[in-house]
Amino acid sequence: DIQMTQSPSSLSASVGDRVTITCRASQSISGYLSWYQQKPGKAPNLLIYGTSSLQSGVPSRFSGGESGTDFTLTIRSLEPEDFATYYCLQTYSKPFTFGPGTTVEFK
Amino acid sequence: QVQLVESGGGVVQPGRSLRLSCAASGFTFSSYAMHWVRQAPGKGLEWVSIISNDGDIKDSADSVRGRVTISRDTSKSTLYLQMNSLRSEDTAVYYCVRDGRPGYTNSRDGLDVWGQGTTVTVSS
């Protein structure tokens, strides 16, 4: 099975900050990587798919990138509504696997 | 609008069974693979199971394989998850989720539509 790790597990930031979260796959996943935002008590919401494609309706301050088996989610300028937990997911090989999550907290 | 509504959750004793349902609306259900994803209290997301749009391909996570059966009824636009031999570690919110690309079970398009979730509590 493909293992997904995320770093950091949590971070503190302020409105306007640039934030980057990294997800690493245990083997090549050929870009089959998506990112999700989840707020407490709510279902997750798809932000990025195919490593770098922005889901319809998602603000352009969110972006995705890749370097080998490392994938990044960047929030260009943090807004108050962005404080949440973020997960990556690989859909290259079954069983599909999520990263453990990164919580973005208010500094 | 595109919508997924889960039902069937509840409190069940260890070793018993439960069937979750997910009613889909607002899109052509028969065109999309569907997933179940769960989240234990205070924990992260865990992918549980997938079924292809035509029902021919199914797969599940190691943690539930042999104890769960995913199925779908196109005539009712409904997805199911039959869960047997339930354990305390199956306690979670279970989400019904649509695959992002019609006709695929391994797509780059992510999981684009999520239900609100149904809570399963396994406890004596």
C-alpha cells in the first residue's frame, strides 16, 4: 500500500500569511494527488485535483505543486475562512490513502 | 443540485451488522464511481471502499476487507455499505463520496461531491 505523510502536522499563522503544506508519497503516484479542506463538524471539500488543478469555485489563492514524490498545497494569502484541517489523498493505487492531515491554526 | 444524503447510522453492539445507504440526486448516478470514506472521532480521514459506475469493480481498505460489502442500485440512485462483524474501531462518521471523473475508478480528478455523513457507533 502507498503511504502518505504530511508536514507539518499543525501550524500557526496569521491572516495574510503565505502557507505551504507538504505531502509525500512512499512511491510514485504519477500526479494522482488531491487536496481537501475540512472544517470542524463538516464534510471535506475538494480544493485541488491532479496535483495542481483548481476545483471549480475554489479561490485562486490556493495552488498545488509537485517535486518528485513531494506535493505541496500553498495558500498565497491566508484568509480567516482558511483556518481548517487539510488532507492529501492519492488515487493512483488502491487502497487509496489519505495523509494524516495538517491543521492551520490562528496565531 | 448535486447531492448525496447518507442514512442508516446508529448505535450497534460489537459483532452486529449495519447497512448504510446514500441517496444521490442531481447527477447521472450510473456514470460515476462512488466511495465510502470514514472519520473516527478526533481522527483523520480513512478511505473505506469503492465501486465502479457499473458495479463490476469493487475494492476496500485492508481494515474492513471481508467485513464490508459495497453495492449500488442504479434504479434507485442509491449506494450502500453493508457492514458486518462490527468492531469498536469502526466507530466513525461515514461519508458517501462521488468520484470526480465519470467512468473511472482510478482518476486524477479527486473526490468532488461529499455527503454530510452518517454516524456509526459500535458499543456494548
